[in-house]
Amino acid sequence: EVQLVASGGGLVQPGGSLRLSCAASGFTFGNYTMKWVRQAPGKGPEWVSEINSGGKTTYYADSVKGRFTISRDNAKNTLNLQMNSLKPEDTAVYYCTPEGLDYWGQGTQVTVSS
């Protein structure tokens, strides 16, 4: 059974930082490109970032480029997202998902507010 458990979210002031993690199991983590996707209240899903299976190639949405950093640890089956200089528009539930598999997991809430 595929499991994706995201953690690390919370309430932070604008300009603050959070580090999200996603623990993956039930599939061969190191074989998949992994993505972070977020969904704000009342909006559709938004792709945020992705990293290839080996961890050497990364991509970011323009809205987070220069502020977020994606990384992975294939030995620990873990995906990470370091989020700096957070803005209120970053408020959303963040999910990790493997490319090509329709699994999202439980997500973690990020709220950026003063």
C-alpha cells in the first residue's frame, strides 16, 4: 500500500521559514520523480516543485523560485521542501506525490499570516 505522510507545516509569519518532509512507503521511492503540489482554499491544485529520481535535477514554479528548495534522501525514502521568505499566498495544504502514480497522501497545512 502506497503511503505518503507529509509533515512540518504550521503557522508562520510572513518572511518566516518552514521545512516540510514527506515519508514515503509502499513503492520504490528511488525510482520516481517526486513532486510537491499545494492546494489553497477554494482553488485547484498547484504544482510547486519536483525532483528527479536521482535528486540531481529540480524544477520550481515561478511563484516559489528562489525561495523554496526541494531535496530527497533515497536511503530514507524522504522528500523535503525548505520554504524561506514565506508569503501569505503560500498558504495551502501541501502534498507530496510520485510522478505517474495517483497518490497524494494526507498533506500538511501551511498558513502564512501575521
